[in-house]
Amino acid sequence: MDILEELRQQKDTHAGNGDATDTDVGQINNYHHSVLLGCLKKIHDYLHELTSNLNHLAYTTTVDIQIPGIGALSNLQQSNYELLWENRSKQNRVILNFSTHIQDSCSVQLDQSINDRIEDILEQAGINFTCDQNKLVLDGKINSSVTFCITPDDKGITMSVNNFEQLGRQRYLLTEKLINETFFDQMGRFLLHRQNNFIDLIATQPSEQSTVSDSGLHDPDSGVHTQEMDVSRVRSLFNKEVQLYLTYHNTIKEINPKSGDFIIGRSRQSNITVNSDLASRQHARIVYRKGKYVLIDQSTNGTFVKTQGGKEVYVQGEELPLSGSGFISLGKSVTVDNEHIIYFSCQ
């Protein structure tokens, strides 16, 4: 028995120590967390490709940033993208860090002397500043970031935007239903300060933890329109091959057209090992064929597939194309008390 299998068994034993109600609630929470974890993985993969292209091109975006109560800092240079994935106890985060540089010293005339609140905001942003006779002079760089975070108690993914279009932090709550092609297209445009409606898209469910006033919401018509990149380069940032993501407990697998046969089953040699008595050793395989991912059942008990918003389909010794997102269950119907559900998403 390897260390991962030993830990899995200890976790299953620990989960079974509660009463029936606690176990049901725990399974529901674990399932929901695994769905959010799959969404977080998709966000990470998109940002990885985006930042790789931007850093390869040494791409610099010209932006303005608002300082609440003071005014705008103009003609700043946004660059130096760094992407991090943090997997801490009961918390998963994807962090996009970047710098916004003040090319030349910026001077802002104040109506009154600088107050402690503005001083704290500038210090947290990492901006060097001096204040002389109600004139604020700033230089250096602004530390900016966009963070996506989930915890077991979250109903979605918390997105924090720090020192981006204005100094300070805004928070939004993202549900799994928001994570689709439109979300990624608008997020990419938002990060490059192109015309977008990203905040309007995600602000339909603002987080209760929001720490900014309504003035923090973005007006898509008031944004800075930056320099245009070569058309072929822009397309390379947003066009991707169709990929299939499978999430089982805390395991996330990504399949692309070049992956070859992907095996799901009870065998430890499977690409995803499902430790269920109803699962065959090589229960089902997924192949990429003619632009689609196809599930091929090769089991004794069959496979149940349910797309989100659709009806459950039973497959035994047959093939079924996978589209959109939904759930796969080996030998048992897709139900809330089924701890061996696999979440899939084609994108």
C-alpha cells in the first residue's frame, strides 16, 4: 500500500465515524468542494496560458489607477506577471501577481493635507510618496494582484481584486455556473484593460465580504483602451483546444486531444482510481474522436452519466459523447449520497 492509498483509507474511516446525518452533509460538502476545485483548476490553466504569452511577449499595458478621494494616476505600465497556486489546509488559492509601474513621478494636488487613511492605502500598495504643501508626489511601483480562493465553507470561489483599477481591494463571489467561455473571455479582457463587462458579469452575486463602496464597481465604458496587439497574438491568448477536466474527490485530471485513452476504474493502474465495489477494474475509457470526448463503457454494472440540467443516461457496453459539464458514476445512479461521483467539464 502506498502512502496516498493509506491516507485515503484513513480519511474514509474518519469520515465514517459520524452519524448518518453528519456523513450525508459531509459528503455533500466534499462533493461541492470538488466541483469548485475543478473550476479553480480551469481558472489556473487559463491564467497560466495567458501569463505565459504576456511574459513571452514582454507585453506592457498602459493603465490609469484611481486613488479614492484624490484622483487618477495616469499612464502607468502594467507588467511582470507571476502566477501561484497555493494548496493549504482547508484552503486552495490561485494568485496572479503583477506590477504597475509609475514611469515618472506623479504629482497630485490635494484639497487638504494627506490623512491617515490615504497614507495607509499608499503604504499597503507599496507606493513611495512624499507630501509637501498639499501636493502629493508618488513614484516607484504598485503591487497588484487578483486572487481566487475556496475554503470548505465557501458557497463559491471568492475573487479578490487588489490595486487594479483603483487602490484598495474589492471582493466578489463566483459560483460554478459563472465559469464558462464568456467568463474567461471577459476576464482576459478585464486583466488587459480592454473594453469588457467582466465586473457586470460577476457582480450579480457580490460577496458579503466586500470592503469597498459602490464606486468600486467598474463601468465598462470608462476603462482605458490600451494599445492593440497583433491580431494573431491576441487570438493566441484566447483560443484553446477543447479540453476535458475530471474531478474526483481532491483529484483533478486534465485530458486533451493528445492524451490517448483515459481509463477510469477500480484498478490502481487506472488514470482515475475509483475505490467502489460496483466499479470494474477498467470500468470505462474516454477517447478523443472527431472533436469530441467519448465515454466507452466496458464494465459489468454499466456507467451513469448526467449532464447539468439534463436527464441521467445509463450506458453499458456502449459509447456516449460528453459535452458541457455534468457527472459520471460507475455502477450506481448519480445521487447526493453517492460518494464516488466524478464531475466532468468540457471546455
